[in-house]
Amino acid sequence: MRRALELAAGVRAHTSPNPWVGAVVLDAAGEVAGEGATSPPGGPHAEVAALSAAGERAEGGTAVVTLEPCVHHGRTGPCVAALVAAGIRRVVTGVVDPDDHVNGRGVSELRSAGVDVVTGVLAAEGEHLLQPYLVHRRSLRPFVVLKLAVTLDGRLAAPDGSSRWITGPEARADVHRLRAESDAVLVGAGTVRADDPELTVRTAGDVTSPGPAGQPLRVVLGRATGDRRVHPALEISGDLRGVLDYLGRRGVLQLLVEGGSQVAGDLHRLGLVGRYVIYVAPVVLGGDDGVPVLSGPGAQSMADAWRGRLVSVTRLGDDVRLEVEPRQGNL
């Protein structure tokens, strides 16, 4: 299953709106016979790719899959049927697929066909990897990733509004990987006017290339008409929950929010952020001015402070990348 998760992670930026899934097929003797991962939309799913690689050795063997196999016809045929037709005797799965077309039916149909099924193997790791897909299927909203680049004294920008560049090249390259994994990138209209961002994935070195649909959808919260770099961006206004509902209906699984301070503060206070990715640079502005990380009202005491869960800490050049998620009950 760990190998299947590695395979799934390797195609993370290329499968949306399909889930990124990995599969390993073992022959009847327990030896690896084939591996596969989800192809870009329209291509074979992970199970079919692994079965193809295994060939006749799949008969009587075991399939290890990170997500429950599908049972419905979409762009491709159902994976359950392919597993049964290949003579697979045992299927080991990680995460139950909450999609309305599946949601336990894959496991049920496999068992009805006489296949031994084991569920829940490394489920926590699988759910973390598939979090945007799972959140979208359960809530019909995108998984919101809030990206912040901050100085050591907690500022997003200097008093004159300048923020280029707080972080170094390694951190900026990591942001392009985040964009490549996201279906849409959102900024406030004020950020567009101040920074003139391109909001695109630019490949260089080992930076992941854009996914199968090309560049992520560029979304501006508010009106910024006339800015050439973000044209043709989607300009959208209104209640943030309504904005997320709309983007969810458009098939956005992961929404990367890149600013500004007001948008970040509003999303945070409404409990709409699923993951905070914070790049901290050894840069100090000093003084009482500058743009705070989250604009708007905040906690008045430590007892009322929001507390998250630290997921990872990574050094990127001279900068540090913090990944934080809400604690249970903070959403």
C-alpha cells in the first residue's frame, strides 16, 4: 500500500477532476506483477493500468489500491469489472470513495463476485493524500489551501504595499508546485492592482508542469478589470461560501488562495480554510506598519486564539515552509 501511495502522489498534478490513485498487482505467489497510477482524464484508471502491466500474472492474484475501485461508467469502464475479469482473488483498499456513484458499492460488488476484500489499510495516509478530492465529494466545495509568504515579524508586505520578494527562489518554486496541484488560484482585486500577478504555473528545473487541463483557473475576488496579466480571469463577487459553492459546481477540487490579507482573514474567520501553507522568510521589516497576515478582527485574548495542527516543517533555501491544518472542531 505504501508503494501504491507513492504511485498516486506521483500523478497528483495530472488527474483532476479524477482522484489520483495508485495500484499494485501481486501474482498468486505474492510477487509484484504490475503497477499503475491514474492517467489524465480519459485515460485508464490505476487498477486498469496495473492489470495491463501484470498481464496473465494477475489471475489468482491480489490488487492493492489506494481508493475503493469504481463501479460506474464514466470516460472509462468500471474498475470492479476489470478486476473480476482479470481473475483477481483479493483486493486490498485504503480509502472508501465518498462519490455518490461508488461509496461502498465497489467493495460490495467485489464481494458479491467472490473476491476477498480488505479495507482501511493505511487509510489515514490515503485520506491525507486525497484530501481535496474527498472534501469536494463530501461537501461539493473545493478544498481551500491558503498560501502565505510572511516576514519573520509577521508581515505580508511593507508599508508601501511591496511584497516582492519576501521569500527566496526555492520557496517560490514550491509555490508553482502548489499551483500545478490546484484547479484554481484565487486572489483579491486589491492584490491584482498592487502586485499585477500572473497566477500561472511556470516550469523551471524540477517544478511540476501544469496538469492535463493546462493552467489553473485564475479567479479574482472583486473587480479588477483592465489588468492585462490576469485577463481572461474569472471575476467573481459575493459571499465567500457562495463563491466556493460556485467553484465546486465547476469541478474545482483544490482552490489555492494567494492573497491578499483581507481575503485571507475573511476565509480564516469563516472557517473555510482546509490547509495553511506558510512560507516564513528570515526578513524583518520592523516598526508598527506593514500588511498583517490576516486583516480584520482577531482574538482579544490567548484563550480565544485559533490553534491549528502542525503537519510538516520543511526548509527551502533560507526559508521555512509550515503546513498547518485546523484542529478538529475549529472548522
